[in-house]
Amino acid sequence: MVDKLLIKNIKTLYTSVQKPPVKGKDMGLIEKIENAYIEIEDGYITMVGKDYDYTTAVFDKVYDASGLIAIPGFVDSHTHLVFGGSREDEFSLKLQGVPYLDILKQGGGIFNTVKKTKEASHEELFLQAKKSLDEMLLFGVTTLEAKSGYGLDLDTEIKQLEVIKRLDNEHPIDIHSTYLGAHALPKEYEEKREEYIEKIKHDLEFIAKNNLAEYADVFCEMGVFTAEETKQILLKAKELGLGLRVHTDEIESIGGTQVAIELGAKTVDHLMATKASDMAKLAETDIIGNLLPSTSFFLNKEFAPARQMIEKGMALSISSDYNPGSTPSENYQFALQLAGNKLRMTPDEILTAATINPAYSLGLSDEIGSIEIGKFADILLLDVKNWDYFIYHYGINHTKAVFKKGVLVVDNRTILR
Ligand code: NIG
Ligand code: FE
């Protein structure tokens, strides 16, 4: 039986209708429909229009969106969703000004969370991550990328990836997983780095063979993994058929972006220290620059030079980077508001960066990322006057309702199923 849904009386509907990756000034092109409606059948959008004529069609359900705006569900394409414990114990060090990489060098930071993630059971990790995922859904995220990287040993990495798989099955948010075994070099490998790189390459075979992840990622940074090590790992991942995403240019630019370009990565992430020459090269590719402004905010660091990137013609997305160390907040809406206030992106550019571009980086832009006929009805209804107001009125949750594949999963800021 066909399930027919109508969302009617939408104050304004906003969506990109550009072909992704949407680059440079095209990021500011957003279609706006006043007094809009959306027809949905079996989870797919079958009609989008204006001034609906109610006389004929019959629907199983009708949602009256009077006073609300509609946009595509948010796609958060960089998170570290699954981890044990938390790191508020390191917060005082941070406030005293101890740098992020110094805390890591002293065996804290990522290693602190690795210890807690090893100790946690599958069930504990599942319950903690599910709580975060519920928050994300309430903030309007309908598709998510989630990384491992808090195990470093294969068993714990697998435990994280299995938790991600279970969450994907049991939660309305669709989750796409990334293996990040090269998140930090374990202490016991300090004198034998090459052995760890070999081990990661070996573990990648198991990960790929057992379909445990769709992507591989490396933290390419001064004092973590070099560009050459990053290349070795990502080359192997590519050979095994995994897509590539790279943590690069967060603190210093050491060549990770060059490797990403050479190997055809899907995203380069962070980019606070990216060189202008690399921006121009990225603009020539289909690689999405994935900016994480909440991380700059929490680490009191520079914000990525988004205006310069857009001028150079890059395609950008914005992600939360949710993790216990550099971004302990599930609030994706705050990341978007920072993209306005700190990255100086326009509200329309931000909408592109929150929907169609991240969907493209996950290979999903034929299915999601815009409100167009034939796509899944992943739709967010926001209780704001207009989209600009959403970016301006920061820090609160503007969600009224969330539809995932045509199913109402959040209404009145409450999860329904
Ligand atoms: O993207 N930069 C590396 N990884 C994470 C932080 C991980 C952590 O501190 O636990 C990030 O910010
Ligand atoms: Fe990250």
C-alpha cells in the first residue's frame, strides 16, 4: 500500500538545486519557495510546489507547517560518535593554555579516550553513543558520518565499528562509517613507527573484507602522522576499495592535502592552516573542504579561511566533529551559526555546506541533500521566520519537526520513534 504524505502551508522552503559538488559562488545559490508544499510517497518526494490546491488528492497524513520553514535534513559528515567516557578532567589544563598536541604527547588527549574506549563494553558504548545520536536528531541531523579511532588496536576498532553498525540499524539517523586506526601512534610503537603503519595496512584488509567501514581516514599532523605515512595508509585503503577522508592542516600544513588530492579523497577536513596554493588546487577537484568551526571555537584556535576558499572556487561543507576532546558538543546548529559568525559564510552558502555538499562527499547526493522530486524525504521543519534568522539566533535548538524518509521522527522537539 502506498503511504502518501502532504506537508502543507510551509512559510518558505529553502533548498539547493545545484549539481554537486557545489563550488565557490554557486554555494550561495538557493531556491526559495514561498507558501510551499511537499508531497511524499513511500518515503520519496513526489512533488514540490507552491500554493497547493487541496481539492483533489487524498493523503494518509497531512502535516500543517504554518509558520515554519522547510530545509533538507542536515548531513553531518565528520563525527567521532562512539567513544568511552569523557575528558572534562583535561579541561583545566586546556584553560591554563596547555596546547592540544602537548596534552596528547603527555599521554592524555586521544590516548585518554582510547583507554576508556578499550575498557567499555559494546553495550556501554552503544548506550552512550545512542544518547548523543538522539541529541543530533533533535538538532535536525538525518545523515551522519562516524569514525572509529579510539581503539588503535584492531579489536577495539572493530568494537567501535560494530557499535556504529548497530546504531545505523536501530536509529532513524543513517550512519556511514570510517576506519580511523591512524588517529594517534600508540606509545609502544614510538620507536617503531613503520611497524604501526604496516599493522594499519594489514588491519585495513580485515576491515574491508568484512565490510566494517566505507571510508578510511588519517590524522595527518605535525607530531602525529606524516604526509608520507598518510599516503601509504590511504593508498592501501584505496586499493581495497574504501573511500578516503583526511584530517589535515588543522594546526600545521604538512602535506596531507597534497596526498588527498593525489589519491582523490572525498574530503579534506579541518583546514585551518591550509595554504592558498592548495586551495586553488582543491578547487580544481571534486574534493569537499570539510570545515569544523566548533573545533576552532573549543580549542580557541584560528577559524578556517572560508571566504578565501570560496573565492578560490572550493566546494565546502560544515561538520560538527563531535568528539570528547576538541568538540564535546552534538549541537550541529551551533556549528552552522559559527560558520556565519566566524567563517563569514552567508546563510545560503551555509545551507549548501550543511546539505548537498556533505551528501555528495558521502556518495549520497542522488538520494538526499536537497528537496527535489525523486529524493528521500529527509526534511527539517524549523520554527524560525526565515533561514537568515536561523543563523543569527544562535545557541538554541530551532527544530520543530524532522522527517526521515517520509516518517515523522521528531515533533515538537520530541523523538517519536
Ligand atoms: O578531529 N584531530 C584529531 N581528531 C579529533 C580529536 C580527537 C580527540 O581529541 O579525541 C578532531 O578534532
Ligand atoms: Fe575529527
